[in-house]
Amino acid sequence: MIMVGVLLLSGRLIWVQGLDASARAQEAVAQRTVTRDIPALRGDILDRNSTTMAHSVERYDLWVNQLQVDQYRKGSKDAEVTGIDAAAQELAPVLGLSVSDTEKALTGDRGFVYLQKNVEPKVRDAALALKIPGIGADRVADRIYPAGSVGGNILGFVGADGSALAGTELSFDDELSGTDGETSYERGAGGQIIPTGKQQTTPAVDGSDLVLTVDRDLQWKAQQIVAGAVDKWGAEGGSAVVLKPSTGEVLAMAEYPSYDPNEIKQDGSEFLGNRSISNVFEPGSTGKLFTMATALEEGTATPESEYEIPYEMYFDGERIKDSHHHPDQKLTLAGVLKNSSNVGTVQVSEQLSPELRYDYLRAFGLGEPTGVQLPAESAGVVHPAEDWTGRTRYTTAFGQGYSVNALQMVSAVGTFANDGVRVQPSLISGVKGSDGTLRPLGQPESTRVVSSETAATMRALMDNDVDEDSSAAVTGYATAGKTGTAQAAEGGKETYTASFIGFAPADDPDLVVGVFVYGLDTFISGSRAAAPAFSELTTFALQNQGIAPTGVAGRELENEW
């Protein structure tokens, strides 16, 4: 029996050490090899002037293998201090902890325990410089937003684990996130790295920088102005958009209330979206612009076309009235727009088929996403013309019966400022490579909606709507625009949305600006609630972008600057 046992053991030994040696060796190596991830740093998000709006800073998670700490030795042979007690005394000041708390963290039989997370590189370097056995560090990243709440609704934010959760952080996560690396090494029974063992490291590839079209300073000012308008009128919220009509670049898209991406609450008590694209509303009187443009383009009206306008009028039994009582008027098309007459606008629209008006609304970009690639955008609702039954057939002529978002409206009005061509709005200039070159992420689409002649006529009509005494006027600049006020019903409560959209300089537009005030408890016209904010924001935007004043008064103002 002993001989049989010896033979069996010998055979097994020959098999393990001879015939199957390589496989067993590989299995042993696999069992003692540890692989750890090396997180990539997210790319920065920059404004159009390369000002940093989101940045990842290098941080480290410190950890300990408790089984190795008691091997610690420090000092000369005659005065040597050893073990966990000595290690705790050395490490505590570095971590900013008490000696007793540090000793507790170092004591135990676990091979991996976090000592402190998210420490700065200098803390990591100081801890590793002590050469305490079992102490190690993993690189992590902390996302910070230097400007706080400025642009928070555009930037979005990341979670505690670094995952993108909102805004451009989420929409462009593939460009920003980079590729994690990894390191692998062989360790002994006590968890220590085997110096002669196999070690391999694949470095992380950090994410690319994302460049926005937004101007940080203009964004900050827009947020301040919107907040002032909302607070002044006791509204629920507000938005402001500044856009370059020739390129579709969004220079500012402000919200109030907004949020600070550095301090995201987890209890759901704050709005973390972007009302400029998610909040939909009836445009109200600004929608009259599209009816007028359609009539001009189709040749059914001219600015001099005349209309008799009563305070109220019935169309196929549907009662349409103006916002304020007035005696019968005789107005041209220009007068209908300047007086913002609902009755007159419906008379203009009666020369156009519902199908034709629907096609133009869609051509202006209403009822479809803007293309800015931010999460949770609502496309609004523009029902097909065959559904324009009863009163809707007429209310759609003056901005009721369909819904839009703020960015859609600013982009649509920008069509008149850009010679009749609507350019798809864009928030992203491109991705910046490691060599500093900017790589565009495609080109925005352009759509000719009306002719150059019609666009020029609309600019003149809108310029006629903003005189020097208007609350929307901008000193030194010719300004064109239109007010809007619409009723909404939310949760059984009737509220109003007031707006003003315009562009400047009116004779050669460079900027389109829209201000929107949501959730007003009572009827407050756009000329009161939104136009003064439009004037203030447009004044700042023109100077911020270095756009020269127009006319003699404008040149005198420029000389004063």
C-alpha cells in the first residue's frame, strides 16, 4: 500500500512538474495577479473664448493592506520604532486624522481598505513618501465647475462615480470621457507586490476638450437679467436666448431658477433641466410674424394692404377679438402688426390655406427638435392642418393653438435677420484635439424659408414696432422686435407667458435675443414683463460682442466708449 501511494504521488509529481508544468504555472500566476483600473480624466468644457467652464482635477483614493502594516520599520537600529502604532503616528498628520482613528484604520486582517478618498496629489505624495508597507493610491477625478451656476443648465453635471447625468456632459460623454487604463501586478500571500513578478500598465487616455459657442460673461449677464425679471413680476421662471442668426451659434441660453453643478441636491427639490428647450408654450403675438411673412412671400398681401379692423369679428361663427377694446380701425398690414391685432391677422390669414400656413410654420423650425443635442428637449406641437378645426383654424394665425420652446422661437425669428435663411441652432463649436486644433462636429443645416425681399420687409415691419420710446429700445442701435403674451393652463391654474424677441442692429442684424417670463399669475404684456429685460440684455450683448452702434447717434455713442 505504501509503494502504491508512493507511485501515485510520483506520477502526480511528474505530471505537475513535467507534462503539465506550463499550465499550472499560468494558473498560479493568474491567481496571484491583480488588475486595477486607471480612470481617465474627463475633458474640459470651454466657452467660445477658451474660458474653462468644467474641469476634472486629479485626485487619489488612499488604501491600505492591513496585513502588511505591522512590517513598518523606522529609525536607526538603536532607536527603531515599528509596527502599526508607529505607522499611525507618522500617517495621522498627513491625513488630518487623529492617531487613534488612523490606528483603527490600519488595524485588521483585510487585504484592501480605503483610508481616505478624493485627496489632493500632495497628500498622496506625502503618504507614499512614508514608505509604510501596504499603503497605496488609485488615481480618480473630481469634476469642478469654476463659474458655479453660470451655464449650469447647459453644462449639466456628473454623478459621484463620475458618470455623466445631464446637459452637455451627458450628450457628449463619448468625446469627454476618454478611455480608462489599467495596471496589473503579481502579489504575494500577504498582498505585497512581488518585485520580480510580472507587471504591466496600460495608461489611461484622457477625454477631449469640448468647446461651446457660449460666451461665459454674456451667459452670466443673461442669467442675472432673467432672474431680475422673474423676481420683479413674481413669475415661476424665465429664459433668455442670445443667438447669431448667420451661424446659428447660441451665445447664451439662460434659465432662472437654475442650479450650481458643484452642489447638486439629491432630494429632487430643484429643477435640473433646461426650460429654453423643455418648457413649451403658445407663442402668442410673436406668432403673427409667421402669418405676415407667409402672406408677403405668397403675394397675397403687401405692407400697404388695407384692412378694416373692428374690435371683434366672427369667422364661420367663431368669435375673434383683439386684446383691448377699440373703435373700428382702418389699418395697413404694417399697422396690423404694429397694433398686434388678432382680428386683422386672421383677415390676412384668410387669404392663405391652412395647409400652406402649416408648411411655413414647419419651415420656420416649429414642431421639431432644434438640433442642439441637449437631453429632454420638447419639440412642441404643431398639429397638421387637417386638425385645424373650429376655432384653431383662426387662432393659429396669431400664435395660439400650437406650442413651441424658447430656442425654437428665437431661431425662427432669426430667419428674418438672416436674409430669410434659418440656420439650425448650435451649442458646440467642436472638439479640441491634443494638438490644440478644433474639430467641428458637423455643420448646422440651413433652410431658406422666405426670400431676401420678404425678409427685408419683415425687418422693416419689426423695426417699425420698436420706436425710441419703446421699453425694448436700445440706445445707439436700430432695434426690431415683437412682443408676445399667451395664456396657459397648468394643473387647473391659468397662467401667462410674456415674451419679447428681437434683433439688432435692425438694418444689419448680428444678434437675435429673446426673453421669456413663465407662470405669471395675471395678464402682463410682453412689453412690460419682457421688453425691458430684452433691452438690457441686448445692450450688454452688443457691447460684449464688439458690435458697433448704428446711425449718427450710434457713432457718437461709440466715440464716447
